[in-house]
Amino acid sequence: MKKLKRSGRLVDMTYFLLQHPHELISLTHFSERYQSAKSSISEDLAIIKEIFESEGMGALLTIPGASGGVKFIPTMDEEEAKRLIANLCEKLAVPERILPGGYLYMMDLLGNPRFIQEVGRLFAAVLAGKGINAVVTVATKGIPLAYAVGQYLDVPVSIVRRDLRVTEGSTVSINYVSGSSKRIQTMTLARRSLEIGSRVFIVDDFMKAGGTIRGMMDLLEEFQADVAGIGVLVESRGSEERLVEDYLSLTRISEVNVKEKSIHVEPGNVLEKLRSLKR
Amino acid sequence: MKKLKRSGRLVDMTYFLLQHPHELISLTHFSERYQSAKSSISEDLAIIKEIFESEGMGALLTIPGASGGVKFIPTMDEEEAKRLIANLCEKLAVPERILPGGYLYMMDLLGNPRFIQEVGRLFAAVLAGKGINAVVTVATKGIPLAYAVGQYLDVPVSIVRRDLRVTEGSTVSINYVSGSSKRIQTMTLARRSLEIGSRVFIVDDFMKAGGTIRGMMDLLEEFQADVAGIGVLVESRGSEERLVEDYLSLTRISEVNVKEKSIHVEPGNVLEKLRSLKR
């Protein structure tokens, strides 16, 4: 790369840091890339740090010493998180969403990559310090959320399936009872797709009683995984017994009235968790 | 936002542009955001444009006039695309990937969000001028690729399913013949999940004869969609009749020898397509 002035370096470094979240980048990397002194690079990073932190994009950690460097930790400030959740609540409350049986159509939201990215960034912000090294979800609708979180945390994604595929190699399966339908179902995870002893974040689009997530937790025990967090886009609070206790939710649906065509949605608990991080 | 100096503006604008690909952003937006004159903003954008274009991150289009502004088009330069594909070829050729029946395990690659993002950026680079307004894939393994492309093109994603779910609302289904197994299967797309008359990019992880993609094309006809492109991560060239003619592939597997535990992989045609864009 040709020698760059500060203005050019700032653009290039911003791009590079955004593409490499949670990765330790040595000052040498940048000083060689731009043929600039480390002191200039440090000044550049101070400018980037100030903007990233004042605008709530993320934190820039500086690790001193020979093996040190800089690490970009994506975050989301409270105001932005509030706007994201308020927007989601508003969109979820649209009565046209109601399907026969009181189910809700959500693919308009789940099919929007930019929205999914923002949700991923919010979860990653709450999870930043938890040492998570894998994200697990269940096919199909949780997949985009899992990749968005995995991308911002820079960790791999494993997909639990309800069917069996020849392209998975050897698998581990368990039976579980779906909380709402009470039916016995099977879920499967490819043995190779998750390292033994991983620290896992489980994510899904929707949780009612929590049977599916409970099933994933049981399946993950077979991988000696440590479930360090659970997150859902929408939780539905019904009268049924909860099978999962501690989780993050962006929104909470307390009532779907099919007859009156109304949906009651409120913010979930993720904002409180985000707030408590700062204390 | 408080008034920023050029250095701060460059960091913030780079971040903002990367988060808003393919979106027309007025100069007024930036000049109000930073309380700076439009002439200063134009100078900032010229600096960003130079770096983005010289480093192969993307193009920055300036649209003049009152309703004009600036648009960031993510791209990938040939060198970076070559490295990505060479790396993928190397990883695909590892014999441990071979499963009984000659299938290949690929979840280690497909489960890596950063790799998936890069593939999405490469497809988006080739597709930038094609007016695509939706990405369609089939559950399960194509989903992360579809979101990565959708994100870089700033268009929604629709997921075709092989099962039926109550949360989809009214759906359109077709039967299709899987090219390799010759079995008749069903695929389904929620009516609400794709606008009639969309210009679609179809993406999947793997294509052998092309039966599944052919099925998607037939299903998309029911939505009066115009298939403006097809892309796969891996194509497998066997002796079977091809059901799909024109497509982009990152890699091509010409032989899997189960007995000798060898896989022959070569680059697909996407590099040629990327090159031909520049002429």
C-alpha cells in the first residue's frame, strides 16, 4: 500500500477495524501498512476511538506492551437501542401480522438484513465481555440473527436442525417436548460443527414456553458446552410454565387478540441488561 | 451531533457509508450532521472516494443536482477475490471433508460469519449494476449467504422452505424433481415474503445438477419474478444433465474420490464475471 496521509489512514483504519471486530490488531500492522511511525498511528487511533465512543459505535481498547495492539468492540448506545426496540414494537403491533391460530407473520422483519444486523449488534454489545466463542441457533428463522451476532462477536455459528441431512456427517440428536404443542420432537447437531466445551450464546427469533431453547440446552450438554447467554427477538408471555429462566429479549408480546385484531407488544429486558453493563 | 473537524468527520462518514450501502445520501444530511459547509463535505467525500476505490472496498458515486448526493457501492477488487477463492479451494480440498456417499462436510466454512460476509461482498460486487431488489435462497445452508448478499445490496431476503410452517401465512408451493436423487419434492414460499415482479438473485451453497435451483426458478415464476442472477458457493461438475445454464460459482468440484480420499477443486467462473465488469 502506498504511503497515506492522516486523512487517508483514518478512512482505511476505520474500514479495517469495522471488518475485524474483537480481533487484536498490532500497531505494527498499521504502521507497516501505511509506512507511518507508530506514534502517528497512535494519534490516528485516538481520533477513531473518540468518534467511535462518542457516537456509540463501539469501544476501542488499547492493549499495551510488545504483544499488544488495538481491539474494536462493537457496541450500541442506549439511545440507539431504544430507537431500535421502539421501532420493532411499533412494527410488531400491526394487526395485519396476525395469522390463523394467533400466530404472527414476521418474515418482513426477519427478511431485512440491515435490521437483523442491528439486532446482532445490540446482542453483541450486551455479550461483549462474556467470553462467548460460539453462537448456536435452530433452523430456520434464527439463522440470520445467529450470523449477525456471530459476525459482531467474531465467533462461528452452529445450526441445530429438526431434520437429518447426509451433509452433516456424524450427529448428536435428542428428543425434546415442544412447550406449546407438547409434541415430542427431535433436534440434531453435527458433531463437527461445535467444539467440545464451547461458551455458547443461543439465539432464536421467537420464544413462547421455551421448549425449543430448553431442547437446545439439553443438546448442548452433550457437547459439554457452557450456555453463557440466551437471546430472542420476541418473547410471548402466556400462561404456560416457563422452561427457560434467564434470557435476553428485545420485545415481549403479552397478548394477541385474534377477534379484535390487536397485538400488545412491549420492550423486553435487553435494555436493562445494556444499562447494567455501564455500572 | 457536535461540530466535528475533518478527521472526526472522515471516521464518522466512513462508518455511516459502510452501514448504508446502495443508499443515496444527500450532502445536506452530512452537512447538517456535522454543521459543516457542503464544500467541506465534498472534500471529505473526495478523500473517502480515493481510499475506497484505491483499496478496492467500493465505489463512491456522486449524483449531482438538488436531489443528488452520494452512494456507496461495495465492491471487491480482483486480487482480493482471487485470494478469497484460492483460500476456499484449498480448504475445500481437505480430504477430511469427505462423508459417506461422497458428500462433503462444509459447515466449518458456512459457519464462519466473516467468510460468509466476504462471499456476500464478492457476489454483490458482480451484481451491483443489475437492479436486483430481492435475494432468494432455500433453507437451510443458503440462508447465511443470502443475508450477506442482501446486506451488501441493501435488499430483502426471502427463504424458500421444504416444509410448511404455520407462521408463514398463505404460501405458494410447487413440486420439483431433485436432479441428483430424481425424487419429487415440494418447495414453498410465503406469499407475503416476495413482492410480485421482483428482480431476484438466487443463491445457494451447493449445486449439482441444479434441480433445486430450477425448482426455485419455477416457484419464482408464480411471483412473476425476473431472475437476474444465480450464484453458488460450490458447483459440482458430474456427468448429469445440467438443469441451470447461466450462474456464478466461486468454486467447482470436478471429482470426489472416496476411495483415494481426494477432492479436486478449481476456481469457478465468478472471477471472469468480475473482470468483465471492468471492461
